[in-house]
Amino acid sequence: EGQQLPYIDAVHFDIVENIDLVNLKAVAGEIDMQHRHITWANFPLFVENAEAGDYRILQWPLAEGSNCCIHPNMNHQDPVIRELMQTKEFRIALSHGIDREVIHQLAYQGFGEPRQAALIPECPWFKEEYATKYADHDVATANELLDGIGLTERDGEGFRTRPDGDPLTITIEYAPVFGPWRDTVNMVCEQWKEIGIRAVPKEEARELFNQRAVAGLEMDMGVWMMDRCITPLMEPWFFFPYGSGTPPSTAAFWWDWYRTKGEQGEEPPEEVKAQYALWDACKGAAPDDLPPLAEQFFDNAAENIWFIGTVGRLPNVGVCKNNFRNVPENAVQDWAIMSLANTNPEQYFWKQ
């Protein structure tokens, strides 16, 4: 109606020591609006205290194909681990060895859905088959695949040994930042025992995790959230082998080769080079030429399973004071689109 709304005069940030304190302040009604680091585990508390805290609860969908996304390191400094991680059948077997429904119910309290590391339905390039590819819990198939690539010998505890005869142990490193990753990783390690894989969880401070992830030498597998799944071609870090810190490196040397046009790093195998070339083609494509290129790009990612998903399509739980208005009840939350920037926060206002 052309009336000036009482827009926000200032923004005040309280810096606290850890995520638990953020959630305690939210439950107590001491936060006017917050999405980041508001955890699902505290959802019942938020509901119970909403009236007393004078806030409402928002559940915006996250653009995460998988919240706890497992990153196999295909450029590991250990040649035996490197070869295993580069073997597609090994990655497929590990994926089939995960019981995602158990993780969905126990670690995520039924939020989201069990799925592969894949695009979300809101993305124009999404196919339903991407979310289910190699994602069923199939111990028989997993064991058959592992036997088929030569991992037939076992130690006295029943775990498979490496091709060189040494014990095979996979360490999964994570920083407990954006989800119930401690519980999820522990469950994955337990479930892999059923297929003869000894896996060990290793929790680290985020700074240490980043350092090890960037180096890309010693980390067997890392964990990060698979975001950017609504506008994936902007930064398709989960759709080809990549070198970074967050998300952790899956192919630091191959990525160096790509970004330096072959002057540094190591030349990747043909399927990886083809995926890099497809991304280059997508970036330079005219609108009419893009759809078939994008389809092939995401088909390749699904087939090669360079990343392993667990549970995704989660809501991003947030709290918002009842008199803080023009905040949409539904909006996609993602780093790539700089949420909350995609919700016109310049029009948020205090209702007086």
C-alpha cells in the first residue's frame, strides 16, 4: 500500500563458544532469527518452548543431496588405498554396504530421506534414478563385488586384507559441524563390518580437518555436506573428482592437472578427463545446447559414484520471532545462493 515498513536499523551478532550454546539460546527465545547451526536433534525442544520463547519454527528445504556425504580419496599417497578408491566396484560395494534407512531413523530422527549423493528434485537436471543409484542396502552384492576385485583374503577377525596382504583399514575423518556426523559415521563403520571392511571414525577440529583435506595425501575418506544441489553447474564439486578443503579432496592431483591445463598434478583417467571436458562445455554452451550436455554430465556422475551419500533432502530448521515478519515460510537454503540472500532480507521488518 506504499507505506514505509519499520525495517531493521541494525544487526547484532552474539559470538558463542559452540553449537550447543547457539541452540540453548534459541530454545530460550534469545535469538530473533537463526537457521545456521540450529540442529534437528533439538527439534522437540524448539516445539515445546516456542510459545514461551515467542518464536515460530521454520523448516526450509536444504539444497543438500546428502548431509553426511562420504568422499573417497582417489589420490591417496598410499598406492594400495589409491587404487582401491579409484576402483568403481569398490565404491559401489561400500555404498551397498550402508543401511541408509537405519541411519535415517536413528541419526536424523526421520527427517529427510535415505538417498544417494545426488541432485535434489527442485533442480531442473534431476532424475529419480540418481537418488537411488547403488543406494539399496545389499550385502550380498557388496560382498560379491569386493570378492570380484580380489579382496578375498581375510584376517583372524574376519576383515578383508589388502592385495599386498596387510590389514585393510579405512579411516573416515570428519569435523562435527553441519549434521549428526558422529552418529552417522559410527553407524557406517558398524555396517561395513558386515561386508568385511574395517572402518574407523576419526573426529577432528575443523581447522585440522581442513588442513588434512586440502593436502589430499593421508585422508582415506572425508565427510562434508553435499550442498549446491539446486544450482549445481555453478560449482559442481560433488559431480567429479575435486581438490579442496571443504569439501575434502577426492582428487587433489587430478584437480591440479585440470586447473593448470596439464602443467601440474597428475593426468586423470579418461572418464574423469571426459567429465572435466563436459563441465567446460556446459560453461560455454548456448541455452539450447546446454540440456543434453548437462544430462550427460550428471549421468556420468551417477554412474561413477565418486561420492557416497547417506541421507539428504533435509529441512533446515530455524527459529524466528513471531513479530519478525516478511520472512518466507518456505525457501530453499543453500550456500551457493547465499541464503538468506535469496529471500529478500532487506524487506524483513519488525511488526510493531
